[in-house]
Amino acid sequence: MDGKSCEYRGCGQLATSVLANRRYCGEHFIATCRTELSRYFQIVQEKRLWEIPRETVRKWIDECVREADVLDRRESGLDDSLRRQLQDIILSAVELGRNLRRSPRVVAQIHLRVGAGEWGEETNTKLISRFGALITVHHPVAVNEMLTIVRPDRGRAVHARVAWIHETAPQTTDVGIEFLDAENFWELDWTKSTPF
């Protein structure tokens, strides 16, 4: 963090993460994430989502997951307890995101070709929604990178934005994608509780 200090009141330790434009050391990053996740889950549980713009929460979730993942991979001196806490934050943030979804998530394996520029690879979906999917890729990608997604079985293609990434193993990354120009890429009836 370029030698900058944690901005948590009274801390002053070296910052390792940024969340909502504030710098935090590892300990206070975790504490802040837990506090905010708790607050957001309470708002969802009490059905008070009108209090906060969903896009603001989605942006916070993306940043939280990305920073927790980077901190987990970058800091070699973290003890197992802190690593578990970071993994818990990632899982909780993803769960919060599920509660904010515009459409349901469906477990489905659909064969795709994904790529950008010079690279492309074959993959299958893990989850799909009306507005995107969860896929696994072996080529490095970055948040906000634009991808082309092709369904060979239907001859359809769509542009998608990388919404979030999580490295699950060396050269293996789970990628949440958001469609940019498709109304119903999966050709399913999303008005039903089970679209298939």
C-alpha cells in the first residue's frame, strides 16, 4: 500500500487493503468487513433494501471479495485463523450478493467457449442466471475485463464483463460474469421458479 497507514481510528499500522476508498491493515480490514456484512445482512433480513442502492452494495461486495482474495494470496505470514476469516468473509459476501440478485441462480452445466483478443478456451458453467454465470477459466482474467461468451450448441454469442474472480488453484479461476448485451442468452423462462 505504498507505505500508507491503516485509517481505522487509532491504528496506524501499515495498510494492506483498500475498501470503500479507505486503507486498512489486515486486522481492521477483517473487522470492517464483518461489521458491514452484519449490517447488510440485517437490512436484507428486515426487508429494508430500499434504504441502500443495490448497486452500491454490489460494488462493495465485489471490492470486499477481491481485496480479501488478494490479501489471502499476497500475505505469506498470515496464520490459519486469519486465512479462515478471510475465506469466511468471501463466502459471506457472495451469499449476501445472492440475496440481492435480480434473478435466481440455477446450477447448470452448459458448454461454452470464452475468450478475449488472442486467447480462448472451452469451459462449462457452474451456475447461471438471467444476467450472467459462474464459470471456471484457466487463462488469467481481471475484474472488469470484457469477454466474448459463445454457446456452440445454439450458435449464440454475447459480450460479458468479469464481475469478480476467485483463484481456486494455480491457473484455475472461478469467474463471475455479467452479460452486457443479451436479454435471455440461456433461452429459459425466468418467470418460473424452476426455469428449466
